[in-house]
Amino acid sequence: MIPHNTRNGTERLRVPPDLFESHFAEIHRYIARRLSADVADDLAADVFVVALNGGYDASAGAVRPWLYGIATNLVARHRRTEIRRWKAISRTAERDGGPVEDEILDRVDAARLTGPLAGALAGLKQRDRDVVLLIALAGLTHAEVAQALGIPFGTVGSRLSRARKQLRRALGDVNPFKEDSDG
């Protein structure tokens, strides 16, 4: 990476030449899981436009969490759309209570929790939802989430804990991420 000067005179490093090729699919997948594939096409491209225009500051840490931070900020701009989507999924799942053919039990259980889980996610504060989804959808570590969101490491844990409690409460004290001991 080659240093260059920005408008404000501070020195930043140019982004790695393979930045797009190395990270686009991962960033796109994260955004698609948060919003939709259609929105992800544009927002993922926007992530790299922002990255290329802003330059990379090596003191900020690793490139991957930096890109997830940019992606999360862009997703935040679509917050109302995201919340409407989660609420719509919740309403749709509630209406789709008709007869279900005998299929794989895992599918039925997953469908049973989709609506309530989507509604519970929509009910979280954006900052808590961002932490949960960066961990659940992007697979980031607590340290990477802290870096991506520009928050202290301990804040990640407290936001995650608070969000988990809210999600469990909204799901009737069911943890959708734990396997049933009877199954």
C-alpha cells in the first residue's frame, strides 16, 4: 500500500489493490442477509466506493472489520427499510399458519420461529441489532465487531447480552440457536 495525502493533510494508505476481489462477496452476503439481495448489489458496491474514496487508515486495524464498519453504516441509512422488512416477515409468518404438508421437521421448526424472530429483531435498538447481526450473519468476533462499529470491546458484550435477553423474551424464553435435547 502506498501512502497518499488526503484533503485534510493527514496521511492515509491507499487500499490494497485486491480489496474488491478479496472482500466483495463476503460484504455482499452480509448486506444481503441484513436487507435483501437487490439492495446488497448497490450497497456492497457503495462500500467499496466509500473505501476507495476515503483511503485506509492502518491505525484503525484490519481491513475486514473496517469494511464491515462501512457496510454497517450504509445499512443504517436503510434502517427504516430494514425494520419494515423484518416486520413484514413477522406478519407474513403469522398469516401463513395454514395446513403444512409433512416435510422435514427442521423446516417446520425454522418456519415456526422465523416470524417471531424477525419481529424480535425489528424490536431491538439499531445498535444492538447491528452487534447481533455482525456476529450472527458476518461471523465477526467481538473484537472485530468493536472495531467495525468503533465501540469499546466491553460494549459489544453488553449490547449482545441485552439483545439476547430481549430476543429470548420475545420468543417465549426459547433459544432458536440451541438444539432441542429431545431431537
